[in-house]
Amino acid sequence: MKLLIAIVQDKDTSRLTDVLGEEDFKLTKLATTGGFLKEGNTTLMIGTDDDYVDRALEIFRDNCSKREQMVAPISPMGGNADSYIPQPVKVEVGGATVFIMPMEQYYKF
Amino acid sequence: MKLLIAIVQDKDTSRLTDVLGEEDFKLTKLATTGGFLKEGNTTLMIGTDDDYVDRALEIFRDNCSKREQMVAPISPMGGNADSYIPQPVKVEVGGATVFIMPMEQYYKF
Amino acid sequence: MKLLIAIVQDKDTSRLTDVLGEEDFKLTKLATTGGFLKEGNTTLMIGTDDDYVDRALEIFRDNCSKREQMVAPISPMGGNADSYIPQPVKVEVGGATVFIMPMEQYYKF
Ligand code: NI
Ligand code: NI
Ligand code: NI
């Protein structure tokens, strides 16, 4: 048995938990208030047999890898608004950190 | 040393933490926003000597096992309210998942 | 690799995370709703190479050990306010519990 502890961005959490759920992974979401990744993130705990660890990692890789995204910038406060032409900028989003922890036993009551 | 990570239903948390506290288990509650159990749940972390793991498991079994409960259903919105006779329905409540994790050392400062 | 799980008081969290961040420790904060320490506390997770565990423990020891602090008491509601002279009282603040957990692997995506 392993316990996977994963820190992922909030925006990737919904898609990720859907995919994990479809493949019968059991997960618990913890409210996370800061951390490894700069934006709002969520910590997931997944208890799983050793045989399924690779598949879980693949799901993380496919659904929350770091990637670039074009976003419309916030227009600057004050300044010469007339001459300001907002240009979409590239930002890095996503990213996951996954810890594989040994688990000795687990019980369901 | 072991770290027990337990996911329990919110409604069982108060009684459970009372019993664990009376027997000197030290616990930390994490806000949990979803997961293994369908209803609102809480994640507890309990650091304990190996000798007390069995007793902790017994407390979980006694205080938050899955069980059936009769609940009054919410009356349906709209529809023919006059002919609607609410019947209590059986629902499954409780349940706990407990992971036993090896801990190498712990420090108190 | 180790995963350090630390429970610290809220009031020590900001200074602690600053110091840990300056030394390149990567940490995740979990919202904690109760537990080992009586006052509001925070749970931190820190993934680190074995070589840096001692330094991390030193940072915890230096920044959140138990200590005494003089605080102005709340003046009692009602009672004879005229004759009430508030005296600062000594209270114990701080304190940290740190669990050292083995980690088998970690991945960043
Ligand atoms: Ni299936
Ligand atoms: Ni006792
Ligand atoms: Ni550095």
C-alpha cells in the first residue's frame, strides 16, 4: 500500500478528481492555504495498492503538468489609460508535486 | 511510532475526539473538503507509539463504524403536497478509513 | 527523502515560513482546525532530502519553541471595575510537534 500526497493547483483539481474517480481511486481533499505552487492549491491524499501507483502518476502527468497559457493582463491602475493597449501575456499554470509514502496497513470501519 | 491518518464523518468527529482525548491520544484535525466518504468529513492525524495503535483502532471501530439511521426525508418541492406523507428512510452514516503510516521520529519543541 | 509534518501555532507560522523559504525549503500549509496545541495552529508539510532534516529541525527549534510571554489580561465583565487593576500574566506560547516520515519517491510534473 502507498499513500500518495499530491499538491495541485485549484484549477486542475476538478478535472483531476473526475479522472481519478472514474478509475476508482479513492481520494481525500485537504484545504491548502499556501505552499509549493504559487497560486491557490489543493492537497489530495490517495490510498492505493502498489500496482496502481504508476497509473495514478500518469493521471497526474496528463492532467496537471506545468504548461503555458495566454491571459489578458489586468489594466494598470491610474497611468495613461488612453495609450494602454492590453496584450495577452504568457503565464505558467498547473504543476503538481506528488509524494509517494509507504503505508503499513489500512482499515475501513 | 506510527502516524494514523483517519478520515471520518463530521458528525462522528466530536465524540471521537472526546474519547481519544480521554485516553491521552494527541490529535490534529485537518479541514477536509471532500473525499472517501460522501458526506462532510474530517481528517485526523494521530501520532502514537506502536503499542497503542490497536487501542486507537478499537476506538475508531466503536465510535464511527458504518451504521444505518432512520431520517425524515425532505418533502419534495412542488408536487402534490397534500397527498405527500413523509416516511422516514434508512440511510447509511458513519464509516472511517484509517491509514497506518510508519513514522521515523518525532520532536516536540 | 523525508516528509516533515509539523504542527505549529498560527502566530509562529509567518516567521517560520519566511525562514524556511529563505533556505529553499518547499512547504505546503494545511488549514488545521484543532489539535495538539491548544491555540489555533497550522500544519506544514515539507518534503526534503535526508541531508537537510537536521537544519529544518533547527529552524523549528529556533522559531517556534515553547516560551513564556507576558500578556495583558482581559478585564472582567461586570464586577467592580474601579478597583480592578489589570496585571500582565505569564502565558506559555509557541511549541511545535514535528513528525519525520519516510518518503519513497517524489515527482514534479
Ligand atoms: Ni472500476
Ligand atoms: Ni492517561
Ligand atoms: Ni538557496
